[in-house]
Amino acid sequence: MKKIIGAGVLLAAAAIFWIYGRGSTQTQKTSIKVGISIYRQDDTFISSMMGSLESYAKTLEQEKNIKISIDISDGNENQNTQNEQVERYISLGYDVLCINMVDRAEAATVIDKAEAADIPVIFFNREPVEEDMYRWEKLYYIGSDAKEQAVLQGQMILDALASRPEEIDINQDGILQYAMLEGEIRHQDSMVRTEWSVQSLKDGGASLEKVTGGIADWERAQASAMVEQWLTDYGDQIEIIICNNDDMALGAVDAMARAGLDFHNIVGIDGTPAGIQAVDEGKMLGTVVSNLDLHAQAIMDFAYAMAMGQEIDIEKWPLIDGKYIRIPQEIYVG
Ligand code: BGC
């Protein structure tokens, strides 16, 4: 009997040692490696977010007293390149991956590689399809609620229309003649923003007429060339230019400046430093701010917790459907 009790005590002690021993090796990590891959280095919104992320990582390093190494690779708009970057991070034993997909429909390839190596993944800004998000438990998505952004963009125009109708409905015909600049066709944000900015204007009682529209892939230069052409084709018919992001809005601003026109009815989304500055200078009517610092903090907080094998702080970051973080938005007008 004594022997059996003795063996039981020994077993219990071994179990306690095993549990705590494992726990302590996890918390004893003194450094973590975070592998980031972005779809395109020269995207203003993403590069500003990375700047913010690097500075928040330094704060976190001090707060947690741990070394955090961050590697940011440029996917260069090529999914094969990005897949190779993921493989490299995995082979070098990175602790966590943060991926801004080149082609968001290809997330399964990244997920399968990461799962095989048991390295958690945080996707951001370019959202994998829902089915892929539920492929494995160690996956999260951090991004904006595109519908919320678009509804706020519509609201901003409705507010301006109500308070300064003569500035917005330029020809005073009671109808808002608009042009739409859209982001990449396969990006979840462009599709939803295009639909809901217009829908929220309609829901708010505005009469609308689309003069023209086009896809400028989020890019300032493309948008600028497109608007220049619109000015030739449609002259003064356009009363407002609704843009899926700030960089394209700035392209429209550039085209107006080149044409020597005093036209500022241009709205964006993002709240990039350049976008905010253009609003402050009266070159744009307004933007919807998708707080870059919060994006960066969410990505790094998740990366840290997952690399350390810790729980996510769901009080700070309330998860939607156990998978999604949606960064809050706000209207910014001059
Ligand atoms: C932003 C764009 C950016 C794109 C990149 C969007 O959410 O609004 O400015 O170019 O994401 O994926």
C-alpha cells in the first residue's frame, strides 16, 4: 500500500514538474522573431503601418523585457515571391508570421506551410476568405470594417451637403453628380467601399447620378492620370469624387492642381499622414481615419502573445467570431 501511495506521490510530482516545467520554458523565451511579408512596399497605407509597427515593437520590447526581431519582406505583388518568403521564415525558425497577402485567395498555401511547422499566422489588411480562416486554430485577421468606413464616408458627404449645399451640389440641380475611384478589383475593401458609400448616400436621402468611375488600384499616379482624362471627357459635370482610399484621392488632388482648378470635393479613406495633411490644407473635403497605430499595435500584440504561447488579451482586443479584429474608424474633416 505504502509503495502504491509512494508511486502516486512521485507521479503527481512528476506531473506538476512537467506542467510547470513546460510553462516556464515558454515564459523564459528571451527573444522572438517575427516574420512579416507585405504585398507591396510602396503602398502608402501599408508602409505607414509598418513604420508604426516598428516603433511599437520597440515599446513592447522594453515593456516585456524581451528582444523582438522584426523582418519585413516585400512581396512585390508576386504571390510566388511571397510564398518563398514564408518558406524562408519557416526554415529559419521564426516564431510567428504576419502576412499581408499578395493574392488573398491564396491564403491556404501559406496556412498549410505554417501549420505543418506549427507557426501561428496573423493576416492583416488583405483578408483571406472565411473558409481559409477556419482552416486552423492559430490564425487571426486584423483589418478594417470596409462597410463601416464606407458608411462614414457617405455620412461625411451627407453632412457637407446639408450644411453647405451650394459647395457640394455645385450646379444646384438637387442631384449629386459623382465619380468613383476604386481600388484593386479583387480586394475586399474596394468592393465593399464602392457599394456602401453610394448606398449610404441613398439611404441618407441623396439623389445621385454617376458621371464616371474607374479602377486605379489604390495608386496615386494611376488615379491622377484617370482624373485628368475625366476632366477632358466630362468637364465640370463632376461635383464630387469618391475615392476608395486616400492615395487615389491625392491623385485626384494632383490632377486638379495640374489643371489649375479650384476643386476640393474629394473624399478618401485611410487617414494616411498625406491624406490628413491634404484635408488640413483644404485640398480634400475629408477622409475616414483607419487608425494606423491601432492596426500596428494589434498586429504586434497578437504576434507577441502567439510567439510566447500566451493567451490573446481579449479585453484589449475583442475578437469577432474568435478570429477577427476590426480597427475602429472615424470621420476626419477640415
Ligand atoms: C487601404 C489602401 C491600401 C490597401 C492595400 C486598403 O485597406 O485603404 O490604401 O492600398 O488596403 O491592401
